[in-house]
Amino acid sequence: MSYRKIVVVMLALCLSWVTACSSGPSAANNQDLSYEQIKGSGLANLCPQVEESQRDAISILPNQTYTVKDLCLQPTAFWVKQEPLVKRQNPGQDAKFLPTKPLTRSSFSIGQVSGTLQANSEGRLTFVEQSGFDFQPITVQLPDGERVPLLFSVKGLVAQTIEDTKSINLATQFSGNFQVPAYRTANFLDPKGRGLALGYDAAMGLPIRADSEDFQRSNTKIFEVLPGSITLQVNKVDQQTGEIAGFFESIQPSDTEFGAKEPLEVKIQGVFYARLETETA
């Protein structure tokens, strides 16, 4: 083997060893990366996480108001509730949640959400969401190829602990409700040029049947705000930094195309992260 071939082999081995042993970019060190390093890598969709070894507890005083900052929710699975395709063969079969495939690129996490946390007179903790990027548009695809648009949201979330507690620990669980606005804005036009604030009042191809009941739902656009629910289970707590993390499960409706069709029930599962600070006067 020539000297040049030996050098090439040694360089290849060194590069492979460095690549295998070096730690790649993660959500924990996103702040140290430039825009060009994060662009297209999917790191912007990842929530920070607390180390697995952190099993502390954060005490909550009854008359103290706390600020929850940097709340981040990262979905890992989407499920859509759907009726069986052949219901006549299985009349007793109920609708069930089916796994889906996200079609949206890695940009569907909710982040930088903030709010307040207080303990009420009964000892239950209440979190009230106030601001942040509290919704994200997502499209998922069912196994049969049907595509379901939805607005992943925690807008206006008010969540309480299920039991009385004096601290946030590994047994803390929040449960509450939020609002799900329409998937599209009022200026959106459907394929027939109809919209909520712009466009035609009815499909121009059927002017005689414009007021027919068959087309009334499609012609009459409504900006609906529907309810959703969520449960957040804490499983990691860092008392020194005030960081908490865990997993969540939310149930919310899909898009209705401004009231033109019935929404589907969507279950979203994933992980969350937040940071707790004492509110100063």
C-alpha cells in the first residue's frame, strides 16, 4: 500500500471517530448556534429538557404569584378520531383514534408562552396563560390518505392541579381547558371564491341554488372558536433553576372550514418544558 493510501485511510478513521464521539446540536444548546446552523435542522421545533436525574420539588407559597416563562409544547404523536369505514358490517364498532403522519415540516411546536401561577384558598395551583406563540397550524394525514388540518393551540389556557399541593413535584398534574380558533383567517377564500370577509356570498356556478339548504353551510362562513382540553404531567423538576418538564396530552377539534363541515376530534401527545420564577413587585 502506498504512502498516499495510508494517509487517506488514517484521515478517514480520524474523521469517523470525531463524528461518532462528538455531541451534535441539541435543544439544550440552541442559544449558542447561529441562524444558519439551526436553519433546516429541525432544532427550532425541539423543546428544552431537564436532566433525567433532576427529581426535586419547588415549594409554592399560598399568597405568592409566580411567573411561568418559556412554556414549550412539542408534539410527538397525532391521533384523529374517525368512524369505521364499513360500519354496516360492524354496527357495534365505535369511532376510535387512528395514528396519523404529520405533513407539516418541523415547525409545529408551541413556544415562548408565559403566564401566571398561583395557589388558591383550597391549595390547588392555577396556571393562566397570557401571551406567547400559543398556536401552530398543522396538517396530518390518516392511513387512508385523508388530510386533516388543525390549529394546535393552548390559547387562553386555564389549568389547575387535580389535588391540593404545596409544591410542584413529580406527582403534580395540571388539567384545564383552552380555546381553538379557526385554522384560517377571515381573508381566506375557498376554491369557489367564498370567504368570511372577502369573496362571493355563494358559488357562482350555481346562482339559482345559492340559497338552497344544501349549500347554506358552505356559503355562510363562521369564524368559530371551539373548546379543547389538556393534561400536563410533571416528571422532572430542577429546584435551583426553576425548570420543570414532563409530557402532555390534549384533545381538540380539527378545522371546520369556517363552519362548512363537522370538526374531527384530535388527540395530541408530546413533551413540555417551562421555567418558574417568583413575580417581583
